[in-house]
Amino acid sequence: MPGTRTALLAGTTAAVSIAALTLTAHPGTPAPNDRAAPARCAHPADVLDLTDWKLTLPTGEDEDPTEITQPELGTFSAAPWFRAEADCGAVRFRAAVNGVTTAGSSYPRAELREMTDGGADEAAWSTTDGAHTLVVREAFTALPEERPYLVGAQVHGGDDDVTVFRLEGRKLYVTDGDDRHHHLVTDDYELGTEFEAGFVAADGRIAAYYNGRLQTTISHDGDTNYFKAGAYTQANCDNSTPCADGNHGEVRISRIDVTHS
């Protein structure tokens, strides 16, 4: 049976079970939150538990992108931006450089935002109260031209991101606020390679994990935080051509877990 990983957060040893910090299961062993899947999956919610999430898409009106909340999200798909793989293996998130953006960003996204109470309310938690964990099993599958930058998972706080997993070409980084290159995870990432991105927030710090291994810990004291995951393409028609749907970033997510304690 898997053991327990230990994260050092602000001088306090926070023991988090391997079930929270890594989603890897033994071959043939059903994952704890796997559903009895049909032969083919019609919607992303047939693959991932989207109960406490809402979705932002790179479609809609200028600075007013499409948002899908529960209960609609439970039976929603929008190919190619948000779709389940037919074999139920994962969900594809795609954002093209010509996509609609939010008012607070110049870049498009197909991204989940953490919610609470079955999707009714927006999550907002404190890094100094309890422990908050996100683990995403994902793979970057496409990058935009000229500016091949893409975010796959993040901790967001208030009006800005706190820390993210960001791919630039073959280099995968964990950021710290505006420091895009705070920590280099690998300089040899190959598109399509699945990995586990993890964040554990507690005691005023956020620890970032890659495949269950601690990469870096950053200081952050805030009480309006929430998790996000999907494809947040860091390019647009001003810096990447062609300005077309085919020029996009894409992320494949096969598992996603959030725990609060």
C-alpha cells in the first residue's frame, strides 16, 4: 500500500496522505472517485468529478466569456474546447489565440474554477487556516505558435494568480507571482507526457509538487484563494500567428482531486 509523503510548510511538518498528494494507482486498481463509466463518455463530467467547479470557455462576447456552472456543467460539452475522450480516459481543454478573454486578462482560457456547496458558491480559502490540496494528473498536448506558453494548473488569489505550473516550449516552471521562472521543474518536457501537478497550501506557504516530489515552497498570506485547472493559453493574436482556431494550447486532464482540512 502507498505510504505517506511529508511536506515542510513554514517550519511545521504537515503530513498529507499519498491519496491526496499523488493520484497514481496500481494497474487494475480503480481510483477512489472513479465512476462506473459507460462504454463511451458523452460529457466531461462522465470522466471527472466536476461537482465543485465551474468552467470558463474561450467563447462568448468580448471580455465576457462563456461560463458554465452546476447543474448545467454535469451534462455539458463543447468540442473542441471542452470535451471528453470517447474512451473515458481524460478531458481535453483547449484555448485558441483568437479566443474570448476575461476582462482581467489578455489571454484566452478553457479552465475550471474551484467552487463550493455543489457548485453554488465560489471557493475562497485562507493559506493560514487549515490545509488545502490540489492534485491534477495532466499532460500538455499542444502549444500556440511563436509564443508557446501554456498554464495547466494554478492557485489563484483575489485578482491575480499566486503560483502556476507553466510550460514554455520544453521548459516547465512553477511561478511565484510575477516571477514566471521562479523554479524550473524540467527543461525537457515532451508534449503528451502525463504528470501529476500538486499544490499544498498551509501555514502561510504553498508547496508545489511534481509527480509527488516537492519542487519549491513559496510564501503567501491570503484568504481569497482558490484552485484552477485546464488550458490557460499565454498567447493571443497580437503575439502569435496565425490568428485562428487551429493555433491553440491544449491540456489533457485524466484526474483532479481537491481536499480541504
